[in-house]
Amino acid sequence: MHLGTLQDLTLIRYDNAHEDTKGHELHTAAGEADVEFSGMEELIVEFWASADEYWDTIGGNPPPPY
């Protein structure tokens, strides 16, 4: 799951591209961190909560695309 800008800035991205060596990761504009994978439903809820937090922080402008 990925939320980013047209200028290639990653705002929020969850991935498991290196699952065998690094596990699951959360990437943000500030960097990356390992995260526990507790299931897709929980991860989707967390992703959209983080997206909502981002839009609240920037005052909802531009409006979220969802």
C-alpha cells in the first residue's frame, strides 16, 4: 500500500519486498521502520488512519483522493 505525491515523495508505504531478510516495513517521508504484520485487515486500517492523519495535518487541501 502506498500514498505518495506526483513528485515521487513517499508519504506512507507498507511493503514486504524483503520479507525473507528484513520482514515487513513502513516507509514514510521521515524514513523507514520495521513493523509487525498482524494481518491485512489490521494493516489496511492502520494505513487509512495514517492517511487521514496526514490530511488532517495539511488541513485537507488538496482533498484526499478517497
